[in-house]
Amino acid sequence: MSKINAWDWVAIVLVIIGGLNWGLIGLFNFDLVAAIFGQMSFLSKLIYDLVGLSALYMIYAVTKMNK
């Protein structure tokens, strides 16, 4: 089994942030990222983009673990 590197940790944290944000949206109709950084501001869009890229990276990381 391979060790978790820095990119893995960054992706894990961002996916957790994204999951918690979606949970807040689903349960309370509250978008924490938008509340902190503004509705579709550059920073909020950057966070959403990084969370999406992290999810794609996690797909790669999981397939890498099974080898």
C-alpha cells in the first residue's frame, strides 16, 4: 500500500469541504462557500473548481491504491 502524499491530503481535505458544503445545502439550503467568499465570486468559483478537481484526483488515487 502506498503512502499518502501531500497532494492526496490536499484532495482529501477539499473533498471533505465539498461534502460538508453539499450537506449544508441539502439540509439547510445554506451554501457556506458562497456565504464566506460571495455568490460566484472569483474565490468561491476557485474553491468549487478545486473541489471538483480534487474529486477527480480521488478517483485516480483510489484506483492507484488497488494496485
